[in-house]
Amino acid sequence: MTPIVTRLTLLTALAVVALAPTWAAAQSAPAPTGDPLKGAQKVQMCQGCHGIVGWRTAYPEVYRVPKIAGQHPPYIVAALKEYREGQRHHPSMDAIAASLTDQDMLDIAAYYSQSPLQTAVK
Ligand code: HEC
């Protein structure tokens, strides 16, 4: 008897611990927010295309890439979700967005929104 009760108590305690952060997050912020410092660690795979002077990339040929630094976070998140959910298509962006979680998108958006807008070099 006692071991079962102990185990149930333990399970309940674990469930409370597991759910607490979700509950706390739902209570505190009206909308989930991104962490720009975490975002900075997640943009290596973006910078090769979105982080270069003149907003061009050179593979397989030179083409223009949209400027995302300085955009509002909801704009960036919405665009990434559209690629991930198939409402918008681009060969590179579809695959990249598919690899991102919602939190990744928020963090990345927070990072890019705080990056200074740079003037494209012509
Ligand atoms: C291989 C090059 C490449 C890489 C890598 C890449 N992108 Fe893109 N991205 C593009 C191109 C090209 C477009 C424009 C596609 C289109 O016209 O729909 C784009 C579009 C976007 C847009 C929409 C911008 C707008 O104004 O509509 C966002 C947001 C974005 N990328 C974010 C990211 C993020 C975040 C990463 C990294 C996780 C990333 N991209 C990695 C090439 C790239």
C-alpha cells in the first residue's frame, strides 16, 4: 500500500513540476516572447543568405535576399510559419523553416528585430 501511495505522490509531484513552467508562461506574458541572445545562436544558418552586405547571395547564382534585420518580430515569425506550413514557398526557406520550432522562430525574430537596419551597398 505505502509504496503505491508514495509512487503516486511522486508522479503527481513530477507532473506538477513538468506543467508548472507552461502554466507560469501562460499566466505571465500575454504573448510568448523570443530571447535575442538565444536567437543569436540560431542564426548561423541564416546569415549566409540574410546577413551579407548588399543582400545578395551567390549560390547557385547571384540573387537577392530579403532584408530581415530590423523587421518587427511578428513579421518574421509570420513569414517563417507561412513557409513551414506551406502557405508560402521558396526552396531554401521551406526546408529551413521546417527545421525551426515556434520558440526558435521567436528567438530568431527577437534577434533580427534588434539588429540594426543596414543600408544595402549597391
Ligand atoms: C539559401 C539562402 C537562405 C537561407 C540559408 C535562409 N534564407 Fe530566408 N530567405 C531566402 C530567400 C531567397 C528569401 C525570399 C524567398 C521568397 O521570395 O519567398 C527568404 C525569405 C525569408 C523571410 C521572408 C522575408 C520577407 O520579407 O518576406 C524570412 C523571415 C526569412 N527568410 C528568414 C530566414 C531565417 C530566420 C533563416 C535561418 C533560420 C533563413 N531565412 C535562412 C534565402 C535564405
